[in-house]
Amino acid sequence: MSGRKRTLEAISFELVMTVIAVIALVIIIAPSLVVLIVSFTSGFSLRFPPPGYSLRWYAELWNAWQLHFAAKNSLIVALWATGLSVALGVAAALAISRSQALSARLLDSLFMSPLVLPALAFGLAALMLFSLVGLPVSPLTLVIGHTVVCVPYVVRNTVAALAQLEPTLLESSAVLGASRLYTFRRIVLPLIRPGIIAGAFIAFMSSFDNVPVSLFLRDAATDMLPIRMWQDLEGKLDVTIAALSGVLIIATVALVAVMERVTGLSRRLTN
Amino acid sequence: MGAAPASRDVTSYGMGLAAPLALFFLLFFVAPLLQLLWLSLHNDTAGLQWGLGQYLHFLTDPFSLGVLGSTLLLGAEVTAVCLVLGFPIAWLYQRVGPKLQTIIILIVLLPLLTSVVVRTFAWIVILGRQGIINATLQSLGIIDTPLKLLYTQFGVVIALAQVQMPLMTLPLITALGRIDPNLDDASCSLGAGSWRTFFRIVLPLSLPGIIAGCTLTYAAAITAFITQSLVGGGQMLFMPMYLYQQASTLQNWPFAAAISIIFLLAVLAVVSVFTTLGRMSRGYGGA
């Protein structure tokens, strides 16, 4: 009798947990699906479900030169910021990853701090400093600002990849007479490459999507895609933005799928 | 002469490799923040007259304090919703096979990597007057006039919770994965029910993950400028928008700097409270 009671109790627990988990997963995925469906509407409003389906807003997107221009700027800044983040971040990760020294731990905290500090406050601060030293806002200041907020992802993922590395591999390589540089090129780099790529990917995505830093550090001529979209949404609810969102969602899904194959992204973020 | 290089540690690299990034941060991260602090300690816009005027203005102005309070409250609400919804996802993840695990992770990851503007836009479509919720409720005859969901606290909390959910769920999945499954079985075979085992064993042991998730979610939720302004609309003002208005529209840089510093300190205070709790729970949880 008590056995049966316990089973009921276990069932109630599993039922409640599973139901909440499924609801939560639906809440996570639903918004993207809704935007995708609405983007194929044949009507002029964002009504759901759409009155009919067409590709007209995607065709409209083809001619939206303002969005093309903004997308190009965002892409260029994101590529530069990612490149700079990888160059600076991987070197720093090599230095601090295996060190127990206080200085290494302090540097680690410093390099991670842009992740928790409000990016808008940093954007304002950087603008004030640049104007103080007489450096006008430009694509260069954008790249610098984006690098500060994106480099933590590269450092974190590279440090995590280095932590998985067997120190004995490096010792054996040294004992066999390989130089440090040779060992790095032939052993360390191939083993941590997926970690670096995963970090670079997240850095790229967060730069491409950045609003708070761009708001302060761009010049009038440099329109950035997320800011353009944000301003369009503040004004009117344009269906073209739904089509653009559709493109971005599909591109993100495709990139995540590629990254999952190349780097095992999902395991990397839960370890 | 012969023995020199053998003692060198080949498994670690010199701290010199961190110098370029350290210099970069010094110039473009630390220096701007110091400049921000410096300007916030001035009473005039030109930055000539030292004083605590900006801080006194903020701390004696009920409006400013209200904005700070509602921002901190918003963060707490979003974090609570994320925890209640995110924990069961992490729990489910540990129960299913590898195929479903990958699917769950990808569902959780996707919003993290999708543009915030796109995610927020989706919530406008869902919560709007003609949005899905209102349309469904009206067609079912539950309501006659559309509910006001957009531009409300409820709307902002639910949208932010969805946007920040991955930041809560990923550390929870990691933490739950580290718990020895035998503990669960032991508790059950000793007669504790599933609920009791959950609250007495699983929940306390996952505290490090809960605290990591709460820190990330809270910090992200209170600074989520785009979602706050688009879903909250003009009537609801939170710290990031307040800061932006003062800096950009009103060009009141010293006051904007003071707002930034107060906001930074508030975030740091919350993060360090969570970190301290995390350190304490690590001793308790043994993870």
C-alpha cells in the first residue's frame, strides 16, 4: 500500500516537472516561430495567424538599401572585432589558464567583467574618453568598443579548452625534443582550436547584435543593423522587419548547426 | 651551462602573453570607467567644479530613486521566473537520452544567439492588441476587448524572462550533471518521496548552478535596454534608458555619469552578494 502511495507521489512530481519544462521550452521557441510565420504574410499587418502567405516582404527586403547598408556596416565591424578579440584573447588565455598566481586570477576577473557590467555605461564612458582625447567616433572606435565587450567570450572558451588539455602531452613533446613553438603549433593549437572557434563565433554574434556600445560609439554615417531595426520598430511595426528577422533567425539556426558540428557547441556551454 | 632549460615548466606560458589584452583593457576599459567616475564627481557640465552634486541630486530625487528601485525589482522578477521555468528544463535534460538532450540544448541556445531585437520584436507580435494572445482569447469568447499586455510590467517580465532564459538554464544543466545520481536513489530507497528528495537533496546540491544562473540572469535583465524600451514603451523607465536619455537627448553628461556609476555599483553589489552566496554554497554542496 505504501509502495503505491509512493508511486503516485513520484508520478505527481515527474508530471509537474515535465509539464513546466515543456511549457518553458515552448515559451523559449515560440517567439522565433511566430516571427517566422508572420514574415510570410501576404497582408500589411503583423496579425497572427496571417490572412494568407506570400514572399512579398522578402522581396521588399531585397530593395531595402538602408537595411543593406546597415547590415554591411554591422558585418564589417563584427569581423574586425572578432579578429581582434581572437588575437588578444587567445594570447591572454594561454597566459592565465594554467597559472595559479594572484595576478592571473585578477586578470581573469578583469577580462570577464564586461560580461556583467552594464554595456550602456561602458559605451558612454568610452565616448567620453574618446572625446576627451580628441578621437572622433568612427568605425575604429566601434571596433575598439565591440572588442572590449566581445573578448570575454574568446578568453572564456579558450581557457576552458586549455583546461581540458593533458599537461603530459606537452611534457612528452618537450622530452622528445620539440621546441615550445613547435609543440604549440602541432599539439596545443589543434586541440584547442574548437574552443577558439566556439568563442569567436559567440563573440561575432554578440558584436553583430550589439546595441548599447554602438549607440554611443558610431558616427552619423555608420548605421548599424540592430540599431536601424530598433528605431524602425519604435516608429512603426513594419512587416519588412519581420522578413529581416526571418532571415536572421534562419541564418542563426544554420550557423549554430555548423558550429555544433565543428566545435560541439552545446557540450562546450554546459561543461 | 647544460642544466638550465630543463627546469623550465613546459606546460604553462609566460604572463607576458596577457600583456597586449591587459594594455588594451587598461586603455579602453579601465581608463573610460575612471573618466566616467571623474566626471560624475563634478557639479557642472564642463567638469571644472568638484562636488557630489550629481549623486546628491540622484539620491534625493524620488523620481530617480523610483527608476532605480523599479529596475532592481524588474531584475528580481525576471530572475525568479527564469529559475522556476529553467530548473525543470535542466531536470528534464538529465532524464532524457542523448538525442533529446542535444535538441533541448539547441532550443535553449538558439535564443541566446538570435538577435535581441528579433526576439523582442516577436514579443510585440505576441503581446500586441491584435497579437496572438488577444486574438486567441477573443476568438474563444473569454474577453470582449483586447487586454493591455504590451507596455506593462507583466509584458516586460515575460519577454525578458524568455530572452534571458539560456543564461539561467545552461549553468543549471551543468550543476545538475555533477550531482551523483546515487544520492537520488539512496534518498528514495530510504523512504523519502520524490518531492522531498528534490527539495532536500537535488535543490541544495545544485545551489552553485542556481547562483551562477541567477547572477547572469539578473545582470543581463536589468541592463537589457532594447527589450525594456520596446516592450515597456514610453511610460516605463528603467535605468539604462534613463542613462541614455540624460546622456544623449539632454547632453547632461555629469549626471549621466553619476547614473552610470550608481547603476554599476548596484550591479556589482548584486553580483558580489551572489558570489559570496556561491562560495558559501560550494562548501555546502561539495561541487
